Amino acid sequence: MKIIIPIKRVLDPYTQARVNKQTEQVDLANAKMAMNPFCEIAVEEALTLKESGAASETIAVSIGTDKTVDTLRTALAMGVDRAIFIKTESELDLQPLHIGKILANIIRREEAELIIMGKQAVDNDNNQTGQILSGLLDYSLGTFISKFELSADASSVEVSREIDSGIEIRKLNLPAIVTVDLRLNEPRYASLPNIMKARSKPLETIELDSLGIDTSPRIKVISVVESGTKDRASKQISSAEELFSELNQMGVL
Amino acid sequence: MSALILIELNGSEVNASSRAAITAASQLSDSIDALVLTNDSSNSESVSKLAGINSVKMIVDDALEHANVEVASKLIAEAMSGYKYLVSGSSTYSKNILPRVGALLDVQPISDVCEIKSNNTFVRPLYAGNIMATVESSDEIIIMTVRATAFEHSGDGGSAKVEALSSTIPESNSTFISLQESQSERPELTTAARIVSGGRGLGSKENFALIEQLADKLDAAVGASRAAVDAGFISNDYQVGQTGKVVAPQLYLAVGISGAIQHLAGMKDSQVIVVINNDPDAPMSRMADLVWQTDLFVALKELNEYQI
Ligand SMILES: Cc1cc2nc3c(=O)[nH]c(=O)nc-3n(C[C@H](O)[C@H](O)[C@H](O)COP(=O)(O)OP(=O)(O)OC[C@H]3O[C@@H](n4cnc5c(N)ncnc54)[C@H](O)[C@@H]3O)c2cc1C
């Protein structure tokens, strides 16, 4: 069984996003970038399956400009077998529907039966790509999973989904797409020897244009503004009595 | 230019986020229908009472008891014929299904809409809510989820006619096994007027009971940081934040929570924020209205013992 892990390069999740006054866009030019944390969890899950003997091959796929290769190398250093880089000439505003179509093309070509990916990317917070991809391929879908178990005959998976009312357990027949939540596993770090080894692992480059997919934007971003948290007056208190009396005055009790 | 609302039911009750979706849709269209997928036709009752709804379309089948996304998305895509908008609340129910409907209709959905600027222009959060983007859709059909904290929850008072759609239920490649539902007598987190939320600082599941005790005293819901959920102090459905629930109560009391941007993303619009933390530099304190800088166990003991 081949596993494909689509991954995304994003602004480091612990960095505050800023709008560049000149470009009026989110400033990524000199920002610290990282693999989307949910993608790291997806990579980890695929590697665990490979190590258990259940998967024959793990393939990371990412779409973007040349810098995206760094992120693919990180996945290779974590242990993924090979990588596919879909190269765009410039920073295109690719949306989940476009990404879904591109990934569907690669997945059909590779005949992969299991797709493990993040439930959302922490830049655009769309939480859509896995769902869209499953619709395009007509694969079964398990979103927001915190547990994953492959059946003994590798024909289905049992997943636990973190939903608003608790945990839902479902069985998905393969081929399937799962989107992972934070509590599925603890992703490993790439060791130095593995980072070295990753440099010689196979990385195939495919020009986006060669796939013949319409990537004209469906959604245009008109403007972005910073809306980070505003500091408040922060009055110091020091007893339960003081707290209750303040809250009473504010009328929130 | 009519709109269809995908209604989410909790038992037989209409979910609050679906009510927010009705309010949002009313800014886009004067002709709003509701769509319900259910295994129980008596569930139409609460939906037909919703104010502002023309008609209720129901698809009733045993297979729809636990909304199977592969089946639901096909049925919804079919039901969309003739509609311009598909609107639903930002819940895990809709986030699971709506993008797949988008794929079937070749539409790029819009997630977490917080404001409607015009019939195709919307404001939505990016980067854990640190950026608000105004986006314009050029799709013929517009599919979106809306934040329940950003729109009023439309009430009852209507008497819409109910129409059963005779859809063929497609084959499915997945099966429901079980649901582990959190049972709680406390107010529901996303609609509560008051929330007492605990973080890693609580140290253990046993200590987290102090948060629950205070919540009961204040008739508040319980919330948690990711660290508290990861450590097993409380179950996943209590997590507030970028990847948990988004809340905007009148009072948010954060105990032993440092205030990472991912947590703030879920609660920064709270009206009054109170922080209990022994670290004067915790980022959480900067956005607090009231800060009690102390050991949280001392504070919780005093609060729980205090006679209101
Ligand atoms: C992709 C991604 C998504 C995430 N999504 C979320 C999310 O949705 N929600 C979320 O909450 N987090 C989320 N996080 C995690 C987030 O970054 C933080 O790690 C997390 O919020 C920290 O939880 P915490 O504040 O409870 O713990 P900590 O940061 O460890 O803070 C504990 C606090 O307790 C205080 N404290 C400890 N002991 C005491 C005491 N005795 N008395 C008083 N105060 C005490 C400390 O001073 C400290 O401020 C996400 C992270 C990533 C990478």
C-alpha cells in the first residue's frame, strides 16, 4: 500500500503574522517558515505505518515555488521515502479547490490508496483540502482524526474523529483520505544523519503548467488587516471578594 | 437568488450555529430554505418553527442518523439545484461536509465568515484570527460556513411548510461504529454566557475538578487549553482555540493558561476576560480586564469557598 502525504510550507505557527505596509499583503518575505504542524503529524503517522510493515512506500507531495523543496526535504529527513514537488513559477494564490485538483492528478498517477494529511493549514485556516480531495476522487473520508487503525487485511481503517460533541468512531473502506488532528501522535524530529541522508533521496519535480489544471482564482483577496489581540487595561486584583465585586459591577455575573 | 441553510440538529434541537447561519443568509437573500438530513421525520418540527425560513426540505433515511459525509455531500449537492447560496454554521459537522459539496459542484467554499460585505464579498479570519481578510468570490454558487460568534442566533416564530425530498441514498464506503458523547449538565461551551477555562497549570485531572466546581458556582461552561486536553485533564470537545471551539462569552475566566496565539484565537472576542496566573509576564494577562497574579490553587480555593 502506497501512502501519499500532501504537506504545506507555512509561516512558523509561533510567529505573529504581520501585514506589510508597502505590499498590503501578509509579510512572508523574511519571515520564519515551517512545515504546517498538522502535516508533521500526518508524516509521522505514515512513517509509523511504514515501520509496522503495513505500507510499501511513503510519498510526500508539496506545491509551491522553489523554497517548498526545503519542506519536502524535511519530510524526507523525517523518513519519507520520496518526494514530489509541484513547481509554480511565482507565488500563486492557489486555493483548496486548485490544490485538490492538483493532488487528485498525482494520486491517480501514483494509484495511492491512502492519503494522510493535516486537517488544516495554520496560515489560511480553511480546513477544506482533504474534504475537497475526497470529493474529487470519490474516496471515503475521515476528518479530524485522533486515532487510526488499519485492519489486518489492509482493506479498511478505523478512525476516531474529534467532533464538537465528543469522539466519533467510523470504519472507512480504502481507498481513503484522513485528515489528522493534533492528538494523533507526537511527530519525530529529523536526526542529523537523516538530514544528510535526505539530500540523496529521490525528489521529482513536476511543472504545475504541465498538468493542465485551471488555477485561475475563484476567490480574490481584496484586503488584509491585522486584527491581533488588543491589550486591555488589566486591573490587578488580589482576593475573591474583589473579583466578585468587580464582576458584579460589570454586570457579567 | 435563494439560499439554502444546512441545518445541524442536536437530537431534535436546532444547533445554535445553524441559527447564526440563518441570520447571515438573511443578509444575502430574502428567500431562505432549510435542508435537514435526518433519520427521524419528527425532527422537522423544531426546524419549521425557525423564523425567516420559507420551506424546510427534508431527506429522511435510516442511513442519515450519523451524517455520513460521502452520502451527505452527494445529497446536498443535488438539493442545491436552483440555489445561489449554501450557508451553514462553522461546526465540525459542516466543516466535514461542505467542502466536499464544493468539490462536487466545482465551487471554492469560504470558511468561517465573520461579516458579509456584499452578495459575494466576505470577511474571514486567517492566521489564527491575527489577520482578517476581505475576500470576493467569483463562483456562480457560493458555499460558506459562518462563525456562530459573529452573527446573532435567529429565533423561533416561523411556521415553514415541510417538504420531503425523495432522494436516492447513494452507496457508502464508510460505516458509523460509535459515538462517545460528553455528557454534561453545564451550559454548552459555544453559547454559554460565562466560561471558566483551565490550562496546564492545573497539573492533573483531579485538580481540574476545581475548575468544574467554580464553573458550577458561576453557572458557567467549562473550557480548556490544548495543553490541558492533551494531558488528559478533560476531553477534546472542551478545547478553546484555533483548532478547538471559538467562543465569545460575557465572561471568560482563564486559570493557569499562558495565552498562546492559538488559544487567544478562540476567545479574544470575550467581553470581560479575567486571568489567574502566577507569571506576571504571561501573554494572557495583557489582554485581561482583571488579573489576579497568584498561585491558582490559592485563588481557586478562595473563590470556591466564597459566599456570593
Ligand atoms: C497547530 C497548533 C494548533 C493549536 N491549537 C490550539 C488550540 O486550539 N487551543 C489551545 O489552547 N492551544 C492550541 N495550541 C497550543 C498552544 O500553542 C499552547 O501550547 C497551549 O495553548 C498552551 O496551553 P496552556 O496555556 O494551558 O499551557 P502553558 O503554556 O504551559 O501555560 C501554563 C500557564 O499556567 C501558569 N501556571 C502554572 N502553574 C501555576 C500555578 N500554580 N498558579 C498559577 N499559574 C500557574 C503558567 O504561568 C503558565 O502561564 C496549538 C498549537 C499548535 C502548534
